[in-house]
Amino acid sequence: MTQPRAPAVAVTGAGGFIGSHLCDHFRRLGWEVRALARDPSAATFREPGIRPFACVLPDTIPREAFAGADLVVHCAYATRHRDLAQAGRINDLGTRLLIGLTREARARFLFISSQSAHETAVSYYGRSKLALEKLLAPASDVAIRPGLVLGGGRAGLFTRMCESLRQSKVIPLFGGGRQPLQTVHIDDLCAAIGTVALRRMTGTYTVAEPVPIPMRGFLELLAVRLGRRPIFVPLPMAPAYAAFRALEAMRIPFPVSSENLLGLRQMRAVDTRRDLERLGVRARPAAESLDVIFPSRNGGSS
């Protein structure tokens, strides 16, 4: 009697924070995992048996990674860019090519989008993610919109926020830090995606804590966990945006961009309770996630 084969998943952006965690999560679920990364030798996984493939969108895509795949999870996305045309080539053309290969393999496509993707988005990031969602087939594909993803290690934007708090004594709060922030721990996000894969669910799901926390409140919690006491300085959004646009026009480098401010300005709270209920997962609150990430500084205790 022949043993049924394990389902296979191809994960793009496997060298990144979300992608690497998803590779490990699917491997623990018993899936065959093909990890597509710009530099496979630099990708780190905890689970054995993950097959690495070199993938540089849109020019180098290993077609063999899609052969016999049941699911393609697309995490790769160019975020740090100075040339929007080049970013569009990577993100738009790269995604279109991946969808084509997914269709050839008769697999399902799962796109890691963003909570920033909505019809009123003004930043390139939000508008681009929404445009890529519209390439999906509603009857077979899935878009996952995470909140701010929290976790240890190289956690993207969260890691950059930690670095800013560690290195700066003064932290600007654009718009007063009143933006509603919804976070999701990487383990909760992986659990949600695993459920979508196992149940063959389709559609769009926002995965983030149901009750938002103001940006300032989150930064204050994070500062306590990092043992820092920065001075928070509220700054009005409109003058700051104009100043950053002027700096960019003069090609003066600065750690915050006008694109970042557009992203902050468009932040909005989303009721995620229905999506979390359908997925059968819990997105823990920000404070609980931070306690897991920084266990030695629970609530500021040593």
C-alpha cells in the first residue's frame, strides 16, 4: 500500500522574518517545504529538511520549486526602495510571474498583504499591496493582511522600532502618536496561515489583535521592555511631511521618509474579530506579545 505524499508548499521571501518562520511552521505540520530566497545560504531555519532555492524577483525564479506544489505563499516584497519603478518591477511583475507559475502547477496562491491595503491608502506600500491583491482569483487564492508583526530576531519594522528606541534619547511622535496600532505575534500569524492552508480556505483575512493600542502607548510599552526612558516629542504631521519631502528633494539621507509618514497618516483600526473567529485563532494583545519576546523584562521587572 503506497503512502500518501506530504503536501508541498513553496515560500517566497524565505530569507525574511515572516517567510523563515512560515517555512519552519509548515515543516512542523509535515509539509514538504521549498524555500525561495535571494541568498539561500544566508537563510536560517530551525527545522531540518527544508529545500532552498535561489530566487531574485523578477529575473531569477526557479520553476522546479513549483512542480507538484499544492500551495505557494508569497512573502517577498521590496520595501526599502528609492526607485519606485524598480520597486514596481520587483513587486508587480514578480508577483504576476509567480501567479502564472502557480497556475501552471495547479496550486493555490496565498499572498502576504498588509493591513495598510485598503481603498483609501495613500502610501505606495498600501496602494501596491492592494493592487497585488486584485490579481488574485477569489475562488482559489488567499490574501492575508497582518498587523505589525512582532517577534524576536530580525522582525522587520518591529526590529527597526527597537533599534530606534535603543539608539535615540528623543523619539518623535508624528501626529502625536495617536494612530491606532494593531499587532500580531509571529506565532499567531503562522497559526492563522497554517489553518488557511489545511482547510483550503479562500478570501481575504486581517490577522491582528482586535483592540488597537495607540502608537504612543505601544512605544512606551516597548521602551519599558528594552529598559529605555526616551523623551517622546509630539510633532504635527503636515509640517514634518513637508520637511521630509524637502530633504528627499535635496537627496539628504534621513532614517524616516515621507513614505513612512504617509503610512502613519493612513493607519486605521480594523475589526478583526470575525476573521479571527473564522480562522479559529487568537491574536494576543501587544503587551502579551512583548512579554513573550522580552521575558526578562515582563512589565519592566528584572
